Amino acid sequence: MPIRLLSQETVARIAAGEVVERPVSVAKELIENALDAGAKQVDVEAQGGGIALLRVADDGSGIAPGELEIAFQRYATSKIESSEDLERIASLGFRGEALSSIAAVADVTLVTRRKEDVGGSFIRVADGEVKERGRRGAPQGTSVTVKHLFRNVPARLKFLKSNAAEAGRISTLVSQYALAYPEVRFSLTIDGRRVFASQGSGDLRDALTRLYGLEAGEAMLAVEHREELGGSELGVRGMVSSPGVTRASRNYITIFVNRRLVQSRTLSYAVLDAYQGLLMTGRYPIAALDLTIDPSETDVNVHPAKMEIKFRDEGIAFAAIHHAVRNALAASGIARPAQGMTPAPVPAPVTNAPAAHTPLSPGAVQPVWRAPAPVKTGAPIAPPAPAAPSVQGELKLPILRVLGQMRETFIVAEGPDGMYLIDQHTAHERVLFDQLRKAKRSGAVKAQGMLQPVTVELTPQQERLLEEQGARIRDYGFQVEPFGERTVLVRGVPEALGALSPARALRDVLDYMESEDLKGYDWEDRLIASVACHGAVRAGKTMTQAEMQEMLRLLEAAENPHSCPHGRPVLLRMTTAQLEKDFCRK
């Protein structure tokens, strides 16, 4: 085929595909433009998931009337002037692609007025062409209205989630920028309803309280760290939660670099590593941290979306975050302070893998059956696969006799073929999972009413999910009703939860539900696993002989007694033959 130049329209659509992936991409570009313009108030409105309409209005400096058309040309920007400026980018935007890319796949109307202008100006650009422009009354600042996103690229619409899911992404973005810029008043209106508003007081704790509730706001610890780096200052500021206030998802860890929202597995892992030994498996802190570093030490020009970042020395960035968080925990008497500032090699981010078990001697301790690979947070739970004939006989447990409890965590039992060590939490989790799934399929999930209803504060995303999926949640035993702005009243919980915190259970279930790839069977199992995990007995609880024996009796009847719903092993076996060999009896 002959080589040919692409048309300008085709080039524009290709470029737009990199910058504008979904409605939240549009919101991000417009919010960043507003912040670069010095806005003190940013109002975001979305209809139909941001596809039908997305509007961002600010009170920033505005745009000169004579610059409206050039603002929609590709690579037109007021942020940088030369390639040298790319080495020290101080603004959020700089590529000059946002407006042109958005206008290539949508109908865009921009209204603006500077402080010195008598009246406002407007321009409407659709499918990359100027449709109209003129003068109109307007407050100081800029308002950009985007309609019919991807109207001329219907293939892109197929890759979007539901309107509610897309609106949820926008809600998350606005919430994150409210944490990075607590001095700016943010508001978010979805389908005509105000779902979030920050006060713009400049107090990060206030912004966190508005977003995550009073309990979380009061439990936040201030983070402040500064040091010299090659003649410039390296600093970390923000807040992290005490280990007693956690969530079931990493999504509550928000990282900024020079107040730019970034996605960095390395920096997120630095936060988690600072909590090492302080959190239960599967629990994550709330964090809002801003790393201040010389722009010449970073590269944000990695991708048009500007969410990725590279560091000249990633180890220094990792160490700064890690030490800042660890020292904040130490200052509150929770952990030992970090030692030194010499950065170690940055470890690879990890998933929730089960802890390694050290055998008594080579080959002495053997899993009865290999559990499936542990799933990552947010991954669907696969239905159990049929066992191969060679291991079918080992899938069911033999009758076990309890010998005792070890470290208030493991049940020690004897079987016909050796000794068994059973993790009491994962064993109970498996039992509850099977019971709940069976009850759900028969429509007989038991709920227990509460003597005193509990009020629970939700994030905008959690409130949205509860409105959409309230019926499904009630099917599992939660009795919830609205109780004011972003607050609900919990009157009943699944019986399996026992005396555990209904607030934490409800929040965690809603967090799990944010995974939009969970549908049908996977979605149901994920929700059941979440409830089972909360109801299961924890490590550190002393169990009576009768309780342990009953646990084993129920485990023996479980569909898959060898792993919990999340893939962690339930038990290990030391065979009689191996014990006799190790003690030189044979």
C-alpha cells in the first residue's frame, strides 16, 4: 500500500484519543487549566456520566478575547515558551493539546472574561471547526461546556462503562484535587444534584473530613518532612491516617508531585511500606501527600495524559515518602522512627500475597492442596474449578481432632495422616463464604437488627453506589436508610458479621463494589467474600476447645476447605511419615 499523509481531521482524532480517553480525562484537563489560571473556585457539572454534558467553570484570570481561536489550536499554550521550559515545568498543563483534542471529539463552548474586560467573550467549536463566536455577559473567569462527547467517534463509546461509573470517576477526580488544593472551593453536581462541595478553607484536615467523614478526619496525622537535595529543597507534606482507621482499598492513597496528581506504584508502595507491621492484611491507610521536588528532577512529559511521572532518582523519592510517613507515625507513638535517609533500592510493588511459611525442615510442612494464586485487590473472584482426578481425593478433609491453639492464630489438630496447622481466620472465612453463598442462592440470608442504629458517613462515590445497588446490598442483610447529606443510618447487618463494626463493613463492601469489572457471578462472589472476611474470627482471639472443634467440623463440610475466597491457604500438613523421618524413627 502507498504511503500517504493523513488528513488534519484524522490527525486530530488520533491525538484526541491519547488525551481524551473518557469523560474524566476531559474533567482533568479543564480542572488543571482552571487551577493554572489561579482559580479560587472550581465548579464541575456532569450529566449522563459526562458524555451528554460536562461543564467546568472557574473564577480564574480568564482569556483575552483575541486569543479564543488560537486557544483551540493544537500546541497553543500560555504555560511554556521553549523546549528549555520542559526541564522546569511549574504548571499543571503545558502541552497545548487539551482544548483542541476535546473539540475534535465533542461540541465545546467556551465563555470567558478577564477582570479588565467590560464584557465576556465566547466561542463554540464542534468537530474541530469554529461554529460561532461573539460577545456575551459573563462573570470573571472561564466556563467550558462540553456536549455530546465522542459523538463522531462511536467506537470509543463502546469502551466506556455505565453513566454512573463514569460519573464516579469524575467524582473521584474532583475529590482528589480538593485534597491537593484545600484553599480552592470545589463543587460537583451530577445530573442536577450537588454531591460534593469543599469549603476552600486551606485546611487539609477540613477537606479530608468533608470527603471521608468526621471519624477519618480526626484520625489523620500530619506529615511534614524537608531536606536538602543538591542545592534544592525536597519536601513531603500532607496527612495519613492512624492504623486504627483503614479502608479495604488502595484507592484512598492519593499522591501528588508538586501538586500534580500522579499515578505512581513506587510512591504508593512507599506509603504502604511505612505501615509495615501496623496493618492487618487487606487493610490500607488513608493518605493525601504532596511531594515537593525540583522540577528538573522529574519528567511529567511521559504521556499526553500527564498522569505518569519519572524521577531522575526514584530511590530518593521513595525514601522521602517512606521516611515522612514513618516519622509521622512515630511522632504519634505508633511506630519507630525511620532510620537515616540513604535510599535503598526501590522494591517492586507487591500484591496481597500470602505470607511465606518456614518449614521445620526441608519438606516437613506441605500444603495439602495448592491454593490458587492470590488475587489482587480489585480482581474478580473466579468460581472454583473442578479438581483434577489425581487430587480429587484430597479436596475433602479427614476428620480432625483439636490438640490446641498456637499464638491465638493457628489451630493445631491431629488427623489420620499427620498433624495439621489451620489458620483460624481464613478457615472461618471459608466457612462463612460457603454458608452465605448457599443462603443467598436460596434467598435466606439472615440479618440481625441493631439495638442502637449507627450513622455512617460516606464519600460521594460510596453514596452513589449505595443509591444504585441498595437493593442488592439489602439482599445480603444490610438494613440501610438515608439520614442526611452523605450519611446513612444502619439498622441491621448480616448475621455473619456478629459484633463487628457496621460502619467499616458497609464502607468496605461499597469500596469493593467500585470495581466495575465485577459483574454477574464474580460480582456476587466478591460481595459475599467481603462480608465473610468481616465476619470471620481474627488472629489474636483465644478460642475454646469447643469453638475450635466446631470450626473444624464446619470446615470439613466446606466446598473447598484448603483456601479462603481470596486464595490464601487455610491449612498446612505435616505428615506422620515425615515426622518419623525427621525424628530418625524410620
